[in-house]
Amino acid sequence: MKVKYLKVMHNANVGDVLEVTEFEANILIKTGVAEPFKEVKFLQNLNFTPVVDDYGSLIVLGEKLNLPPTETEAPKQKPTRKPKAK
């Protein structure tokens, strides 16, 4: 399990990410020395380069996209009026 250290220890500095056993990770997390580390995976093109959105940000896999709502219904038509009798 990977953990990110929050305090300076004998084998790691603050912010270091190390692979430790589950037992060690549980002790480090419960004592407040480290927190679980989740790797961020980015969406990749077919040539294994990361996909970039319109604003220059990398797209994270598994993240919900904030897309504008699409209209699936047809636009409502105005009711037609009856012609006036002369």
C-alpha cells in the first residue's frame, strides 16, 4: 500500500510517497504520521500522450465531467391561433 508521509520520519521526509505493507500503513495512518496515497491516472491518447482539455488541464480517469446539459426534447411550438372571422 502506498502512503504519503505527513511528518519527518527516519526513512522519509514530509510529502514522500513510499510503498509499505498493509500492517505498517495501518499503524502510520492511525498515528497520524501518514495518509493513504491514491495515484491519479490521466486519460491517454492512442500514442500514450495525455489528453488535454480546452483549458490546458489534463483529464483525470474516473472523474465526472462537467458538461453543459444537452436538450433531448424537441423545442416546444407555440400554439397556433384561429384566424379571426371578418
